[in-house]
Amino acid sequence: MSDVIFELRDLRKTYNLGQVNQVDVLAKANLKLKAGEVVALVAPSGAGKSTLLHIAGLLDTPDDGDVLLNGEILNLKNDERRTTVRRHDIGFIYQFHHLLPEFTAAENVILPQMADGVSRSKAYGRAAMLLSKVGLAERANHRPTELSGGEQQRVAFCRALANSPSLLLADEPTGNLDQATSHQVFDNLLSIVRETGLSALIATHNPVIAERMDRVISLNEGTISQD
């Protein structure tokens, strides 16, 4: 059985700018991620990094090519199936944490689980476990405004992992943090990825963080290459 969890196969994506100009953002881009693998995506602004992440996360569709998760080709599935996969199998982390301010840290991690049909008591148990793993057990009942930037981002990590996804996608997850906090947050993330065996694709401009991952890939002229 293959240990490849996630695959992008010959992706193409073109945007039309006006009636004449078009930009080939992705041109036969290929990528495979194995279980437990953490891969850094490094690309200059405008290279198509966000487009790649959106297609990988089933938030956008390619013009050609396939997106596979756990062996299933997903880009041609209907909206209902793609939504189900996003909810169950893909975790998203952004540069800004986007926590719901009226809810506590624990509640922010509980909500995605309850939306997926998990009982409140079971959801709270998983939230407590995840928050404990990132050193926030004693901050579980604090609202986002009562947490530091690093603490808020660690809660966002826990929320992304709440439904035990197979794939984690992160876009500059430490971009708004100072160096020391960035490394602390990344340590937490790396530990959980190793423990759970999920695959992670993390876009970053931080070369020190990138070098700590299993490998670094870049996106140039629409294709993915290994650095």
C-alpha cells in the first residue's frame, strides 16, 4: 500500500486578465506528500502560492490535472463531497488566526467538531487534549483577546487539527510572530504532525523555519521543483 497521502498531478491553472492577456499560474505542477511528512513551500509573491494552496484545499479547481487525497481524485467531485472532505480530512491554518472572539480557546476547537456531528462532551475532550499538547491547558477558558499572538496561533493549530485531518495546509502560519514565538509555535506543530502521521504543506518566507522541515519545494513559472 502506498504511503502517499496527498498528490497534485499535472495541475494547470490559467487566469484571464482582460480580453487578451492570460497568466498561466500553474503549468503541469506535480507534488506528492507522504504520511508524517512536513514540506515547506517557498515562492515569491505572485508566483501562485495561494492558488496552489486553494486548489490543494479544494477551495478552487484546476483547469486540468488532478487533486488526490488518500487515493481519491477529488477535484471532479460534486460540491457536497468536496465540502465533506474539507471538513473531515483537511485542516487549514492561516497567517491570521481568525478565531471567533466571543468564544473561548476550547470552544473555538470544539465548534468544528460539533459541526461535524461530534457530541459536545467528546469534542471538549479532544479540545482539551490538543490544547494540552501545545501548552495551553490552563488557557482553555480564555477568549482570544486574553491570549498572546503566539497563544492565539496555537489555538488555531488545534482548531485545524480538531477533526483529525489527513492533510494540513498552512499559509505563513508564523508570519505575524516574533522569531522566538515562531519557533515555539512551529515546535508544537511539528510534534503533533509527527505524532499523528498527517501530511503538512506549509508556505513560508522564513528560511530558518523552512530548513527545519523534511524538504523544501519552490514554485517557479507554474511548476514545482525541489530545492
